Amino acid sequence: MSSLTELPQIRYEDPLVRIDWQAIDRECWWLPPRLLSLAGVPQFERLDERTRQRLSHLEYVHLLEAGLWLESQFMARLARLAHGCADVDRSARFLHELREEAGHSLMFVELLERSGFGVCTRRGLGMRVVDLLGGLLSSRSALFWAMVVIGEELPDQLNRRLRRGVEEATLSTVVYRIAAIHTRDEAMHCAFAREQCQESAARCPAWQRALLAPALSFAIDLYARYVYFPSVATYARAGLAPTLQWRSLALANPDRRAQVAHMLRPTLEFLKRSGWRVSSRYCPAR
Ligand SMILES: [Fe+2]
Ligand SMILES: [Fe+2]
């Protein structure tokens, strides 16, 4: 668990100067082949390596775009939390996290711009609704901190798997470095979010948690689908057609569903231990 008293020892280094941007390479994998949404699907595995690598670039781009969206939500909230906090240590904790999230977003933008994929600022209806509803939640509420845990941990699980996949294929050194910097910082963010989640859930009456649990389960499925199952636009940009068919194959892909269940399980179990009776269609009970 992170502690506010540990903060003064934290050294901050601008991630933009810690990455050799000249080393961006598109002749390699950006996600390990086994981590692709279509991994194991026979029609996909029959495609040539260049096409499959291209999908790895676009699925990573999707992960960055999801990261940019989630981090923009966190940053807006962290700025307000820091500003409205009378406790100086706590306020510093929020500002430190805000600075780290800004560094992550800057890394994502840098890679997207330099690699030629560009930054997509379009927001789907679902994301705009989540933005709106999220904005209504109080920062002291148990539901808010449970949502923060989900938003922090789901992309982080994918990044951790990416790093472990380095032995499986020739991964882009820049992508690997971004994932390394990001997972290091996120370990602390996730621990802090879990701490706040447990404390706020303990303050929340059981009947209220029971009433809100279906909304939280719905949010988990929404986030999981968004983060782990790229939209048709990703397949279109990767040159895979017909896009709807490829997306359907990904959604039904048993390998992917098993991976998603594995990535979701630690977060679901933590929320259950914190008093939330949540479930997910992507993570059947064992
Ligand atoms: Fe981040
Ligand atoms: Fe974070």
C-alpha cells in the first residue's frame, strides 16, 4: 500500500526525455501476438505476419486512446481533489498523481504523432454518457472510488501482460519502454485507489452498496468491453475487412474471453472483498 508519508522520497522524471523516440519501429510487434483480440482465431492466424503485426499496432493505438480518455477523466478529478483538500500531504498526493498521468498522456500523444497514426479526439456516445455520469459522482462516494479502481486496473492489466510478452516476440523497444514506465507509476496509483476504495466502502451503508452494485457491475462490463475489445474502427484501420465480421470473431474468441476473465478477476475479487456484490459477464464465477 502506498502511504502519503512516502511521497517526499518519490523522484519524478519526465517520461518524454526517458524514451528514445528515434527508435520507433513499425516492422515489429507492438503487442505480443498472443495478446491480440483475434489471437487463436484460425482465419486470423492464417494471415501473413505483416498484417497481423499491423493489427498489433492498431490494437496498441486503441489501448493508448482508451488511456488518453481515462486519464483525462482522472486528471480533471485530481485537479479538483487537490484544490478542495485542506490536508497539505493529501493535496500533494493528488498533484503528484496528476503530474504522472499528464506524463503518461504526453507519452501516448508523442508515440501516436511520431508513428503517423495521429491522435483521435472523437468520443463515442457511450463514452460521453460515462463522462457525464462520472462527473455527477461525489469524490467522497464509495462508488466513485470503486470506479477509479476499475479505470486504473483494467488497462494496467493489459500493459503488464504486454511486458511479460517480450520473450514471445520482437516487441517495439519504444512500446516496451512506455509500458514499463506506465506500469511502474500505475502500481502506486492502483494501490492508492484500492486504499481509498476500501475506506469509502467501509463508510458506505451495506444497503447503499447493495443498491448501487448493479450499476457498478454494468460499469465494469462497459469498461471491459471498451478496453479489451477494440471497435470496428481498429480492424478497419488495420486493413481487415469485413470489419464487423472480424469484430464478431474477436468478441466470440474463446482465447480472448479467457484472457479477459483472467485480467478482470483480481479487480472483481478485490471489489467483492471491499463489500461490493459485483459480477461481470466477461468473468463467469468459478
Ligand atoms: Fe496512467
Ligand atoms: Fe493512473
